[in-house]
Amino acid sequence: MIKKISGLILALVIALGALAGTALADGEKGTLYVSFPTGNIRIAINILAQQLGYFAEEGVKVEEVNLGGMDALTAINGDGNLDLLTTGFVPDLQAIGNGYDLVIIGGTAVEGGAIIAKEGEAAKFRDDSTIINIDAVLNARLGFKRNEASWVITRQYLLDSGVSADQIAAIEDEASGNVSFYADDTAVAQAVQKGEIDLGFLPLEYALLYADAYGLETVTAAGTLQENYVCCRETTSAARLAEKEEAFTAYLRARIRAFEYYKAGETDEEIRANVVSTVVKWSGKEPDYVETYLYGGVTKYAVDPNTKGIIKYVEAANNSGLLKSAAIDYSTYDITANVNTGAYLNALTSLVEGNPENAFYAELLAAYQEAN
């Protein structure tokens, strides 16, 4: 039958086929060096996009780099071999205060913090009407890492509930003995266990991870105090985004597709099992822990940049003194200057247009319009 096709049409068919194959070639749209901190499953959407082949299908080659925090942002801002940081948000603000030309292009997760107490003592810090017992919290000995997000959110909740800034400032004065600062999450958990502090503030995964080992109990998740507060963001530099815009767009398309697959696992047991096993193989974590983390409410995954959420978190960060410590003047600073939603919108729009029957992509587009 092929012999009956005219030479012109046949040539066109072959050309289109070649183009399609090229579009799916791994790395055709460029290579991105992306932070994949060893064992960190907060980046599960990226893990799925890599391990299930979505990055390759979209034509972007993603090289995994075990780098995070300020070291990653310094590499991104300069000549280092890293294009994208996928974890954290506080380091982004600190780097921006140092003059780094960063842009947030997507989301990794929202929420994910927790308030913890010694097992059997959490109930006295809860209140059915106000979520947390504000008087009990104000009179407790608190402990956390400096600029811990779960405390930033709790602090803002206290302000919104009528607690004065002076009251909170008194609590945060280390000389008062009401607050202790720790170098890492393990030290916070151990301090609660030893009774050195009454309440600790941790990422929720560490609260769960240390619960049995240190006899801890979660008072509440920080997400109950402020729903969908931004957590980890996808951050690059303006220069790298301009240089590799096509690769970033392909990268974000792959992440959206991986996010769709992850969400399908909420109702499809077979997909859920594959998601969990994929993340287990990459991370080396125990299957039960991974499944609880991914589908047990430990964190909420998100791919949208969420400009409004970023603005709200930056306000809370300013109230907590974080911006001042990062040398950012909130009165003149506009965080939207460091948010670029263009690549994400292009990626999402192309998926919506190419898949008009896909309700999930349509919902993401509606959510984008609301959040940005």
C-alpha cells in the first residue's frame, strides 16, 4: 500500500516521523543539572519523572546532582555545574538578600511542618476551637532550627490570633530561656525527649521518623495553621532560565505528567504500588515509610509556582525577622521580581492544548490562574 503513496506525501510522512522521534530524544532540548539530594523523597515528583522516563520523553536530559542549600544556590548563581535547586525556600530568600539573581519557576511541595511534644503531653497544647492552645504554647519552652518554616507559620498564626508582636519577641529572646536554637532536626527531637524543651518545630517527616525512637508525638501539622503554605520551590537563575528556556519548559512538562501519575495513585492501587516502589528503589528508604510519606499526609506535592502563596509566606518570614536577617528590606522588596511563571505556564498550556480531554491538566490550569 505504501507504494501507492505519492513520493511527496511519503517524504512528508517520513519527515514528520523523524521529527517526532527527535522531539522525544533524551537531551534534544538540552541538559539540566538538577539537585537530587541523596535519599530525599520530598522530591518524589522529580524522582518519578526521571525513573519513569518522562524527562527523556520530553527531550530533556536531567543530570542528578547531590547538592542543596546555599551551596546549590551559589553554584546556580555563578558558574557552577547546577541549574536548579528543588528543595527549600528559606535559603532562596537568604541568597536573594545576598544579591543572587534567582527566579522561582515551579513548586516541589507545600506544607510539611509539625509541632512536636513528648509522647503523652501533646494534648495540653491542642484546642478544638483554635487548633493549638495559644496560652499553653506561649508559656512553653520552644526549640527549633533558626528560620524553621514550621515556627514561621506558627508565629504568623499567633499574630493572626491576636498575640502581640511584643509577646512573641519576648518568647524569641534566647536570654529569656523560653526558646532554644539547634543546629539540626535530630538535636530538636532529642531536646524534646530529654525535657529540655516542651515543644519542638520540625519538618513533618522528621517528626514521624523520630516518633518511636525518641518517644515523640505530633501536636499538629503546621498545615492546619496555614493551609498550603509554600515549602520547597524550584529555583534557578534568570540567566540560566533565559539560556535554557526550552529545556526548562520540557522539564516542567515532564514534572506535570509525573505529578498526574502520582495523583492517580491516590485511587489506583496498582499505580500507587508502582509509585512507592519507584521511590523506594531510588531512595533506599523502607516501603512503609515511603508510602506513609507519599500518601499518608506527611506532605503535599505541588508543581505550580504559586505566586500568591510565596507572597504570603514572605510576609510571615518578614514578621519573624527572617528577611531582616537575610538583609532584605521588606518595605522596598517585591518577591514577585524573583518569580517567573512563564515556563510553567507554557508547559501546562501545551499539555492542555495537546490533551483537550484531560480534566487533570484543565484543573491545574484553573488552579494556576487562581494562585498566580
